[in-house]
Amino acid sequence: MVFPKILDKALGGIEAPRARYAALQRLSESAVRLLARLRSAPEQRLTPADLVAETGLVRRTVQNALVALLKAGLIQRLGAGRGTRYQLIF
């Protein structure tokens, strides 16, 4: 009776990575590009203007991709207004 409880507890910890993987599968190509850029230097905090310049994507596309990444829980927003920066969640 102990083994099934241990197995159930171990498999319960899989839900978070499974949900994260599912969120990655639903991302658009532009969101994947932004995520790749953020992963290349995870310690950096980038503005939308930085991401536009570095990825070559249109500003509105970058904004939409950032919203998708925020909803997926893959990045975090730091600050507000013109001082807003985005960083990968570790």
C-alpha cells in the first residue's frame, strides 16, 4: 500500500512541467522568437524597443507576443509605463 502512495506523489509533481510544455506548444512563431532571445541572456531585462530592434519584428507583434508569454507564465514584467522591462522567469 505504501508504493502506490509514493508513486502517486511522484507523478503529482509532473503537472507543472507538463503545463509549461503545453503552454510552449501553443505559442506563435513570433512568441517563440522572443522567448529564444530572452533565453539567450536570461539575466537581461529588455524593453519592447530592445526586442523590436533585436528580432526585427513589428512593435505590435512584439507586444502581442509579450502578452502571450506573460499569460503562459514564461516571462515576467518589471516596472510600468516607459520603464517596463521583461525578463525570463527562472
